[in-house]
Amino acid sequence: MTSNSQLRETASQLVAPGRGILAADESTPTIQKRFDSIQVESTEDSRRAYRGMLFTTAGAEEFISGAILFDETLRQSTEDGRSFAELLTAKGIVPGIKVDRGAKDLAAAPGEKITEGLDGLRERLAEYHQLGTRFAKWRAVINIDTSSGLPSDYCLDANAHALARYAALSVEQGLVPIVEPEVMMDGTHSIETCSKVTERALHKVFARLYDHRVDLREILLKPNMVLPGSDCPQQASTEQVASATVECFQRSIPVALPGIVFLSGGQTEVEATAHLDAMNKIGTQHGGLPWQLSFSYGRALQASALAAWGGAPENLAAGQEAFHHRARLNGAARHGDYSPDMESAVS
């Protein structure tokens, strides 16, 4: 069994300064949508080739501390026979695994979701540890609909309980749990409403983690940034998003937590990097924040790389160059050293 000190060491490694996490755990239906956008058929071989393109990018480990894998990807290998977990570990990138079974409709709660996958989770976590992973991820989905009074306390309580049970089981099996309560961007709600809902959700999550005897020094949080709804007529500046997010977290997140690895949600690559940078600039201005502010991005790390690769073997180098460039910019944002003119600079 992994010791508490090893879990804390892994958590710290995942939020090491200048580095963050690649979320490459898209489910089969989700990766199908990504491939459809570049007119590439989604097959086991094409998915393996795409993930392999990302994982073998030279120098990416300077900015990427960990990679979240999908079950299929964890069981795949490179052309030389090494598993992807072995490849990543050799590069100094910690392999992780998505363990939830997806968000389903919450009974008796129209418009709300509950994430399933607790049945058999202990056994799955034990197998994933044997296969080489050292952290796990579970996502909860929280919708805002002010006209219907969503989210309800029922939804927030149910998802907080599931996240806490998952986290306790992960720690038991020697995996650092990444706890992801995502307040969705969809809707017309204001940035103030997002802040209030995010704060409600976080308070409930940390209360349930305490109830389930989870040591916060051994976990990471993967939250949304505080943003107005995507259809809100009043959008927010980069500085407003950064300020609202930091202030919300100062009211909600215990200082024992080693780090926060933001999800990008529906943000563009540039928006996600700029927001992370602005938050770290706030931290620098205030003499530091109690947690590392890092990233765990999917599309916001992969969109340009996917387009450059396009499913063609001859575009491997172009895809890797695009991925390295995006990773480098997010690495700079971790220090508050990003600037827009870096977007066109050569890696």
C-alpha cells in the first residue's frame, strides 16, 4: 500500500512550478466528436496514434507533470511495445486515469446530473495502480439555471458525497484523487451567479471530504474558473475572471490543499492560458497564495495539435510542435509570465 508521504509527494509533483496536467481522458464518444472536426475516422488505431503523438512530444515533460488517460489508452502500447504508462513514467510524467462512468440524469431532479461509477470502484482502482497509474480523476457536473433554481442542494449534496467516496477509495488504493466539481459554462447566468454556485459546491465538497476522512494534503482539486455563462450578454475581462476566481477560492478552499488544477471547460486555448496567467499574477502581487494554481486542460492543450496533426502520419512533427508550443505557454502562465505576444513566438 502506498504511504501517505508518497501520496503527498505525487500530489506535489503534479503541481510542480511551471508544470501542469494533460487531460487526455476523452471517452470514446467525445474523441469521436474531436476526430469528426478534422474528418478522421475514430478507431482504436487512430486514437492510439493520436495519443502517442502527444505523449512522445520531445520536451513536453518540461511543462507537463501528469497525463490523465482513458481506460482504453492505459491498455495501449507504443510501436516498440511499451505501455503508454511506461512511456510517460520514463519521461517523468505521472500517468493518471479517469475512473468515473459519466454523468447521468439525477433521479427526481430534472436538468441535473449525478456521476456514476462507485460500484466496483475499489477493484478498478487496484487494477489501475497495478497498470502503472498514480492518480485518478472523477468529474461531477453542476448545471446552472436560475429560472429553475438550479443547482439544487440535493444535486450538490449527491455529487459531493460521490466525490468524497471516490477520493477515500483512491487514497486507500494508493492513487492521488483529483476531485472535479465542474460548474458548467452553459447558460445566461452572470459571473456573480457562477461565483455563488461555485462557492456553494466547494463548501459541500470539502465538508464531505472531511466526513470521509480524506487528508486534503493527499488530493488535488480540479474546479471551473468563475466565468459568466457562455450566453450571458455581459461577458467578463481576463482580469475580472481572475479576480472573481481567486476571491471565491479564498472563501472556499482550505489551505491544506497542495494545488488547484483548473479545467478549461468551453474556453479557447488562449482564454484558458490568459486566465491562468492572470490568477498567478494576482498571487505574485499578494506575496503568494496558499495553493499552487495549475492546469489540467483537455481541448485547451490539444485543439491546435489536433488540427495540425489531422490524422496524417506525415503531420506528426507539426502536431507535436503545436502541442509543445501550447504546453510551453501554459507553463509560463504558471509563473504569471505569459503575454499575448508569445502566441506567435517560435517554441
